[in-house]
Amino acid sequence: MYKYVYDSETGGLLLTETEENFSASKEPRPVFAEELNILGFQNFWQYENQNEIPYLWAEASNYFYRGKRIAVVKGGELYEKPQLEIVEENGLPQGEKFLPVDLKRMAEKNFAIMENLRQSTIKRIFNYWRRYKNRLDCFHVAFSGGKDSIVLLDLVKKALPKSSFIVVFGDTKMEFPDTYQIIDEVENQCRAEGIGFYRAASKFLPEESWKIFGPPSTVLRWCCSVHKAAPQTLKIREILKKNNFVGADFVGVRGAESTKRAGYTVENFGKKQRGQFSHNSIFEWTSAEIWLYIFMHNLPINETYKKGNSRAGCLLCPMSGEKANFFRKVSYSKEIEKFIDLIRQNINIENIDSYITSGGWLNRRNGRDLLNNPRNYSEETNDGYIYIKIPNTKTDWQEWIKTLGEISFPYEVEESAAGLTVKFKEIYNKTPNAKNFKSVFHKAAACVGCGVCEANCQHGAISFKGNFHIDEKKCVHCLQCHELNAGCLVFDSIKLPVEGALKMQGLNTFSDHAPKSEWLKNFFDNPELFLNENTLGTVQNTKFRRFLYDSEFVDRKSKKPTEFTELVKKIGTNTPTAWGLILVNLVYNNPQIRWYVENLPVNAGINRAVVEEKLQSVEVSVKDSRSIVKAFKRLCETPLGTELKFGTTTSEGRNLATLKRTKARVDDGRVILYALYKFAEATRGWYQFNLTRVMNDAYSDGVSPTKIFGIDYEEMQQFLNGLSTNYPEFINATFTHGLEKISLVQEKTAQDVLDLFDSKG
């Protein structure tokens, strides 16, 4: 809320009277000796090895001592320590001794502003409670054991009567060990003060759920619903003895944490939990104010923060950056290895260690690589009918279908020793009821009673006590139990890829007739005339048309120039921006171009014989391998090479000697945005990921923009930050607290990105 500066007198933070909208990267946190030791600060400066008072402050990867940026950390993975780089200019001379922050003096200097913020927040909480206290069934503080919930709980305690609210801790059983110490401490305090404190947990231990659902990923985030949200809702129902309760939860969400959260509001209904109110009481607070409040009021600090962990959450979270996972691995090696072993035990990948260390598990989007995952659901179309087959039903479809009410189309269900077969006409597949109808059978094939559907049903119609049952008298057909991915989180997480997906065609797509610059010029001068009348030979014409199809300049069916051709002409046919878009299309449509991108490292000149051998190792003939190598040279002579800087070659006499793919020239961030949407669409809906995983797409059907254009981590981060600012309707990117999260808006498409060039030039 308030702007802060580093105070050289106290070594702490000093708030000013100026209010400021903070970016997520400006979230300071205190740095204690334990984190300094992990990173190796002791090799450059002196300090006492105590962890009661911080020495430094960190913003993202930058470390500050009394206002001076003295170091930055780069890289870091699960098993790889981040690199500590010392900032010499204007920094602290090496060998000097760190003084701890003067917490008492820091509190005195910030008292007036912090007291005003404290009182105004307490008043806001009280007024909210007073407005709703006679309309709602309960108020509860969603407590996690992290710094924000510590502050939130203290403020709610000061604002409300102790008997007017309860505290609920959603225990995922995957928390940091230090978090449980805080939970025990706070629970004892609450009970001593007469405040109800409850723990809510799934009936499944992580060892069970990771086997049932498969390890969570950036796409398949079943864990939040199964281990946190649903258990909390069910626990409050148990406490109130009321299924259709309407309550309000006080949540420690802050707008400064991320671009996405900045779009939240202080009060909302149904955003966090269906049918429930939420109050983001400290929404306008920054981490500077959070930490000042903690130190000023002597609140307990989760020890995990002192170990370099900028957030307290689940031990091995797919949404955390690799640097964050490194600190967790160092601090909680035994506990982290338990979850790494769960990946090993449940994933069937030949090189499982590489799969884990390279982050392949983070990208999982179906059940293809899960162990012991037989196909228990199939769907096919034949003679105008859709057939659903389930060899082994897990729950009774006749119970689930009660939730739909009247079905608007006829269907047949046959049960036999071979399992269940459902049949209905294909024409009904696009009717409004079809999605939920198929959801019934997704549940029948996979449901394990995880509790999410039960929690979503406010009417108490769903029961898994004893035999699974839907109470028709209570069910109002609200369909909330179907408002899940694929209608069932287990089904969604273990589903197998659609059979019969298109495979790559032969690599040698151009033979000895890769496109030439003059062919491209003639095409762009008059596309329709060129397609009908040109001087190319028969084979040349065939191969060049292949290039035009794969670039998406010409429609394969109509054989007519596309709107993309006109867009390229508008942008400029010899510009890096246009050729950046063209390259993205070629990567996804042309296996030869994709092979270059995936197999030729950037800025490494490779002998042509080595490249030919590499091609022959994947069963490309000697003749074809030579053609593919020669085609690279000709492609580099087109604007793909001369303008976009895709690659270069060298020759010895008249013979091609080396091939080098080079870092592409990308002047327009919208090219990156287009590549990101192509990436998401190729992975069938992977719209959330982190930058570390974008840098390594080894286990993805898509090709990362960083690989396509040869962009490094820092440059890609700059592109993403710029895109988030300029095109928030398409993308949110957050880089803070060791987290790196990229979210694309799922309602948008790659074509929508191309439309930006028309609308904004």
C-alpha cells in the first residue's frame, strides 16, 4: 500500500506517506543467516550465525544490505544450487561484517503509518462482520501457517469477538515440517483464548492420492481441490451440522503478490468457494507491511522463511520455481525425497531421473505415463453413433445420472460381463446435455469419492458414507457436481491420449528444392497469379507448395491464399516480425523445420557430416539426410535467415561445411505470445506453466518459444513481463518469491493473437 525505501540507519524498511501500486517483483522479504549460509554469503562477508534477527532483504533474486544491492542469484534447480553473483558496483566491500537489522528502531520509525494501516484494516474487518453477522451461518479464518495468515489472524482477533469466528487449517499432509510447529503454536493460543481451531484433511494421504490421480502438475492441479478446498468445506459442514451453510472466510490474499491477484477485490462472492463469501482483508498490504507488522507485534515466524523459502506451502509444488524447490530440497531433504519417490513409483518413464530433474513431471497432462493405468474408458464413433465403453465401473452410473434430471435425447446402456456400453446418436453430441451426460460415465469409470463433488453440492444430496448414493429428494439438478474438468478430477488426471493422433510425416519435405527468395517474392507480389501461373518445374512447384501450406500461406483444401498471407504482406514480407510468425507455423506443420529447431543447438556450428549422421541415426536415408542438410543452407538464404537470423552456414570451396542455428531476431513481443498460444494448443490445454519448464520442453508435444527463437531465460522473462503489461487480456506472468507462473487466458487463441497485428499494427 505504501512505498518503502531501505533505511541505512536501521538496516530495515522505512515506509513513506506515498501510496504505491506494487508490482509482484517488489515484494521484499527478510533474509536470515540460514539462507545466507545456503547460498554461500559467508565466503564474501562476515556475520554471526544467529537466526533471530535478519541481516538483509531480498526482492525476487536481488539481495540488499542497508539499501545497497550487493548480490543476485541466478538459475537453480531441484538438485542444482543457484549461482551467487556479487554486485561490485556501489555494493558492500567484501570482508565487511553484516550488522543485524535494528528491529526496535525500525518499529519506532514506522509506527505512525503502520498503526494507521492496522486500525483501518481492523475497522474494515469489523464493519464487514457487522454487515453480515445476522445473514451468514459462520465466519472463519483460512489459516495456512504462512506470514500472511499469521497477520490476518492477529487482525481478526483484534477486530471481532472471540466467539464470532473459527479458524480452519487445511492440512494437505504435504506441508513444510516447520509449518506444523506454527500450527501447533497457534492452535494452543486460539484454544487458550476461546477461539475454535480446526484441522481439515482429505481422507486420502498423499501416498494414496498421488497413486490414484498421478502426481499433480501445472495442468492437472487436482491437489488443491482434493487436499485443501473440499476438506475445509466438509469440515465446516460437520461443525455446523448443516449442508447448505453460507459463510464468509477471511483470506490472506494480497494484490501485490501477482498480476492475477491484483485483479481481485476485497470482497467477493463465490470466487474462492462456490456459494460462499470471501473477505481479502489485507488485500492492499504489501509484503513490506506484512513483515513490519510481524516484527512490530512479535508474531511467530514460520522457520521455513529463514531457510530461503519465500512461501510456506506444499513441499513439492508444481507451481513453484526450480529455485524455490532447491531451497526446499536443502531444508527438507528427507521429506522432499518422499514425494520424489512418489513420482518414481507412479510414473513409467525409461529415464525417470531425467524426467524428474528436467521437470517433465510438471508438464504431465494425461495418464499416458502412469503405472498401472489400464484403459478403463473408451469413446468412439461408428455409423452415426457414439459408443462409450467402461470395462470396470468404479461407481454406479444410475446414481450419478440422477443429478441431470431429464435427459433431452434417447440413449441405451448395456451392462454385461465385459463391462458397460453406452450408445447414443452422434447428432446429440453437440446438445447442451451431452457434456454432462458423458460426465456421468467419466465418474462411473473413475470416481473414488475424493470429496470434491460432495463439497460442491450445497444440498447434501451426495453421500459416500456406506454405499455411494444420490438423494433425489435433495438433488435440485444444479449440476455443480459436474463443474469439474471432464466432470471428474480422477478421470481428467488419468485419462489416456486420444488414439489415432496424427504423426509426423517424412523429414525430407523439400528434397533438393527448398524455397528460394525469388519464389517467395513472386508469390507475395501476386499470390493467386503465382499459384495459377509460375515458371517452376513440376517438382519445384510441388515442394514450394508444401512450404506454402506449412507456412499457412495457402489453404490445403481450397488451394487459395489465406488471411495470414495478407497479414504478412501488411506487416512486411521481409521483416523479422513476419518471419517470426512464419517460423512458428513451420515448426508446428513441417517436420523438417521442427527437426532443425529441436536438434541444432543455438550458436553451435556443427559439421555437416555430424548432422547427416544424426539424421541417419533416426532412420533417415543417406540421400535424404544430404538433402535435408542442403535445404538448411537454402532456407538461410531466404528472409528466414537474412532477416529473422534463423541460421547460417559455412562452406569449404563449393561444399557445405558447417550448419549453425542462431538466435533469432525478435523485435515484437506478440510473436512470442503467438508462439506461446501455439505451444498451449499443441499440448491440448496446457495454459499454465512456469518459465523453467518453458526453457525445457523435453516432455511436451509443443515446442517452446525459447527453443524456436533461441531466447535465454532473462530475455524471455523480459518478454513475458512486457506482454503481461501490454496484453493482460491474454497473459499473466508472475516472477516473485521464487515462483514463476505464466497463465494464458484460455478463452483466447493463437488466431486472436494474429488479430492483434490487424488491430494494432
